[in-house]
Amino acid sequence: MNAWGQPVSATIERGPINYVLTLRSNGPDGLPKNSDDIVVTRSKRHGESSITQEAARAAEGVAEGAASGAVKGIKKGLRLGRDRED
């Protein structure tokens, strides 16, 4: 669920070199594919790590957004910006 109580959709595509994970939140208006949507895309080369682990990490970032602000939570979950933990 996103910060507005709407479900978050996830897709995984397997390309010739990478897996691509896309998480999409329809934003506060609940309508898909418009300017208030939050979309997170991650890619990993085959064999680099489990796409399931990447999906879990990205989903945690989106879920944390409900408590700490959607964009900040996503950035923290994806280890971007100042909240990065190495």
C-alpha cells in the first residue's frame, strides 16, 4: 500500500541482459499513469543478485514512504541521497 492507502503495482521484465523491476504508485488521486504517479525502476544484470531481494528492498522503500514522506522513504529504501547506508 502507498501513503494514500492505494495498492502499489510491481512488474518484472526479463531482458536479454537485465531484469527490470518497476514499482508504480498511482499517487494521491488514485488514477494511473498521470503526473502525480510515483514510479521506481531498478535493473540488475542476470546473476548479480536476486530480483526478489531487489523487489523487497524497493517495496520497503515505498512502504516506508507512508510514514516518512513518499519520496524520502523511496530514496532511503533504494539507498539514494543522504539517507544512504553502506
